[in-house]
Amino acid sequence: MTATSAKKTSSAKTSGPSPAVMGTYARQDVVFERGEGSWLISTTGDRYLDLASGIAVNALGHAHPKLVAALTEQAGKLWHTSNLYRVKEQEKLAERLCALTFADKVFMCNSGAEACEGAIKLARRYHFANGNPERWRLITFKSAFHGRTLATLASAGNDKYLEGFGERAPGFDLIDQIGDLAAVEKAIGPETAGIMLEPIQAEGGIRVGSTEFLRGLRALCDQHGLLLVFDEVQCGMGRTGKMWAYERAGITPDVMAIAKAIGGGFPVGAFLATEEAAKGMVPGTHGSTFGGNPLAMAVANAVLDAMTEPGFLDGVAAKGLRFKQLLAGLKDEHPDVIEEVRGEGLLTGLRVKPPAADVVKACMGEKLLTVGAGDNVVRLMPPLNISDEDLGEAVARLSRALKVVAKTAV
Ligand SMILES: *Cc1c(COP(=O)(O)O)cnc(C)c1O
């Protein structure tokens, strides 16, 4: 018997999380084996109502028949060829994204962090192409989240996530508060390339950038020749009831990162830009082995098919409104637990008084999945196509969970 096989036997446990998975997450001890629309079914046969949506990814719920069909059909034809060749489905998705946005150019990648990292590179390259290589710094915001690569971590400046990883990637000038236009203006200098932010900070606690603030940023960028870079990885793709969160402010950015819901659960990301902003991204400046492969693109195109169906976004907006009204009712019932209802459309959050983790746990007890966020917020992000009945059921479960929390807090 070899040492290897002996080790295998001793670690073969029957229950509980496997020690073989690196312990970077404090996971809930539940395993899901099936999904149906807004519901997840665990290996123990329990049905959970999903207001986490895999962190705003499963925007069309689980096992959507059209996504399953698109994936399986493409799987039988072609998965991957690399970007050494033209990819028809990628060209199709890029053209559709341009038609749906301010953008003229799209680069496909596989995650939100990659999309933000690419957007940062593009912003720097723009000024380099203009003969201003010294303009490479981005103004960014605390409480933001742009991903877990070294540059995106530095761009959000979250000390907890940066600890132990050495010197921070340079090139970011952090503003304390989203909304502080005067501080942004003060931070603009001869090396500034652009301003990067989430129009609605999601991980940071559903902090909505006001229309006035976003317009102010646009004006500052125009005035100083800066690129406005929006990270719509979480707040984009219909989540707010508009296809893009920037539409609310009646302005457009020059660059935008997207991911999460665009693949409906298949890993897809992209960064988009105007032709002018993208002018530095010439052959050889960026790349991705997997980005935009036929399998991923088939699914993303199917997601767009569903989201561009007439009435889809209006439905999200209407559900968002109804949900907010129901949540306002819950706040009246539980002023001891809920401090504030936040958000736009179905990107909603409850700022709570007891620890947010306790509320998430109590919801879990009622078989309702929610996600914690910064600023002691509990995020509620149902699939965008959740039925009215399931939304009502979610509120009923939430109400029961809040009663449990209120009782234990006393
Ligand atoms: C989730 C998220 C990211 C990072 O996406 P990953 O796919 O986890 O790399 C970046 N920006 C925002 C706004 C996000 O919500």
C-alpha cells in the first residue's frame, strides 16, 4: 500500500465540509443538488427559497429551460477554440451588448474581477495612446468591491481583504464615501486617468449613488478628459429594473465592467467601452484563453434573449416596487430589527440593528437564502423572474425569521 492511498482513506469523510477544499469561505453546511426556478433543493430534500441567486448571478433562476437548451445544444457542437480564431457566438454577443449600451467595443472574459481588471488596463492604455502615459491613476471609492485580484483589491482598499498580501498595487486614489463629489474633484491631478465606481455599491451594503452624484462625476470627467468607468458587475443586467444602473441617472460611462448575471450561472464577464476609450487596446495589449468561448457565449446570448423579451424589465421594476412596499411593511412591524430598506428594483437590502449575520442565519432557519453585505446589511436579490407568489412567500418567511431574531435579541 502506498502512502498516497493511505492518506486518501483517512480523509474520506462521509459528512461535513471536506478539508480538501481550501478554507477561504465560512460556508453554510448545506449541499444543494437541484434547482427549480427560485427554489433550491438540498441533499436532505429540503426546499429553500433563493433570494441570494448565487450572489446576483442566477437572474433567471435555476435550470431555466431556455438556458439548459442553449447550453446542451452548444455542448454537442463546439466548446472552445481560443481567441486565435473568430468566434461567431462571441461576435453576436458583442454586437448585442453594444446595441444595448453606450459601447462600441467589448472584450469577453470569465469573471467580474477580470472585467474590472481589464477596465483598469483599458483606462490606463487610453491615456498612453494619447501620448499621456503619466495619466494612469484611477480615483476609486471605499466600501466598493471590484474583485479579488491584486489590482482590484487595491482599487477598493478594503483593509481586511488586503492584509497579508504585501504592498498594495499602486495607482488608486481612494475616496472615503460614494457621494462626495467635492472630494473627487479635489483628488483629480495631472496623473488621473479616470474614476471607477459601482453606481450602486452592492457588497458594500446597497449604497445607491445619487443621480446628482453620478451626473457630477460625468461632468468632472468631461471637464478634465477622464474616463468614467462603471462597475455594473452586480447592479447591471436588469437587476435595478433597467438593463443598466447608469440609465437611472440619464448619463453614460465610457467604460463598463459586467459579469455575474450575464452568464446566468455560467462564468462570463466582459468589459465594454466607447470606440474612443478603447483606442489603446490594439493587438497584443490584452488577452484571455477562455474568454468568450462558444459554450459561454451560447448561454450568455440565451440570457440576453430572455432579458430583452418585451415586458421583462418592466416586470422586474414592478416586482421591485411591490417587494419594497412589502419590506416597508415589515420594517413597520419590526422597527427593532430593520433600520432601513435600501436599493433599486430587485437589488434590495435591509440595514438591520442586530448583527446582519444573525438575520441571515434566522432566514436560513426558515429556509430562505439571503446574503450579508457591508454596513450591516442583509441583501435580498431574488431571481429577476421570481413569481409574485414566491415573492410573497419570501416575505412571509422573512417575517418569521425577523420574529426569531427579535425574540433572541431581547
Ligand atoms: C462580484 C463582483 C465583482 C467580482 O466578480 P468575480 O466574478 O467574483 O470576480 C466585481 N465587482 C462587483 C461590483 C461585484 O459585485
